[in-house]
Amino acid sequence: MTALPLIAEPSALAQVLDQDDLLVLDLRAEENYLDGHIPNALRFELSDVVRSESPVGGLLADEAAVSAALSTVGYNGSQHIVAVDDNGGPQACRLIWTLEAYGIDRCSLLNGGMAAWKGEIEALDSTPEQAEPSGYQAHLKGDNAMTKDEMLERLDDTQLQIIDARSKGEYEGSDVRSDRGGHIPGAIHLEWTDLKDSCNLKFKPAQELQAIVEQAGIQRSKDCVAYCQTHMRSSVVYIALKSLGYELVKGYPGAWSDWGNDPNTPIA
């Protein structure tokens, strides 16, 4: 059985590429996938498992949509999924968060994405891969998600840590991407890029990540919920915390596109 950590290095993935229970999903644009992909990797369209209800984006797709998307790539409920992107991790992290919302926890992301694979392993294939549809049926658990109503109920709860993964400008309200700018009252600002090595877009080593998280004041014993604009960037924070052993971590689908477009929610 394939065994990989949540954040998998290219060398670790290369060692298990021949395993029958490995399913590598490439989230890049089709032209990039066809230009060269990890051997046996199948292209996966992330938008198939993300739903929008304008002006709110980044919502969880329903069971029918997730079932169809996973069936198309031949997922049968037993494989270990590895998510691969090329934009520093938000897409791969968002896919893993979505999979976990559907009770699928045998999954990893490729640390550093395709740039790291090309730089460290080099093995590429340009033949498009296809799978026999599996008929897999996904069932939503949703225990790693928090809704707007749940957050409103807990705004004064000192046991809840709200983490804003957006840029400083978005957090402070000078960069407005919804009807209103600012942040959720009490939110801790931890920009997702602070968790990444700017040279190779890999996650920083665990010891550095832990120091950054502690410096931000995020406590392991308290509930955490991360958000950004549509819970793409904040899924990077979610994965970082999970990799450090933080168990009480959730994401806010819809995120600021939900909160900032609602005239009845408080902002700071």
C-alpha cells in the first residue's frame, strides 16, 4: 500500500510511481499537461469540484459533481491521491481540503509542484492518460468546513482562532475584492506566502513553519478556521497546520467573497 506524507517530496513520489494504488492528479492547464506531465498522471479540473453562487465563490461542490469528477479519473475509494499544481500550492491544497471534506484522507500534495518535479526528477511523459470511469459515489462529511453562520455564532469565542491568509492590503482593507474590504473581527493575519520558500515555492521546513505559526499566536489547543477570498490560498494554511499536527483545523468555503459581500456581517 502506498504510504506518503501529507506534503510529499518529489523523490518520495518517484519511489512509488509504480504502485497500483497511486493516483496522481495534475491540476495544471491542459496545454501544460500535454507539454509534459508526471508518468501516469491524469489531468484533473479543479473547477469540477468547486462551486460558485455569484458573488460567492469557492464553495464545496455537491456530491453528484464530486462523484462524477472522481469517477472520471478512475478513483475507486482505495487509491492514494497525489495532487500536483504549478502555482505554489493553492490548487493542490484546495483539492486535498475538498477530498477530506468528503472523507477521503489518503491524499498528499507534491511539495513544490511541477517545478520541483522537473528540477529534481525530470522524468516526464507527454502522452495523455485516461482512466476507466469507476462509478465512485462521494459522500459529504464536511467536518473540516465552517459556515458563515457558525462563525458568526463564535465570533466572541476565545477558543476559536480565525486565520486570514490574504495579503496585508486585503486584510487592512486597502485592496478591496468584494463589496466591502477589511477582515473578520479578531482574525489573525498569516499570509499564505509566508509559509512558502520564495525560491522554489515549497513549504518551508517544519521547524520554520512551527516558528511562524507560534509567532502569529496560533495555539494548538484551540479551534482554527482559515479563510482568504475563496478558500484557495487559505487551504495552504490549512495544509501547513495539518502537517504540523494541528488537529482542530477547518476552512471557510466562500470565505471573504461570502463575508465581504454580506452587508449584515461585521468587519474590522
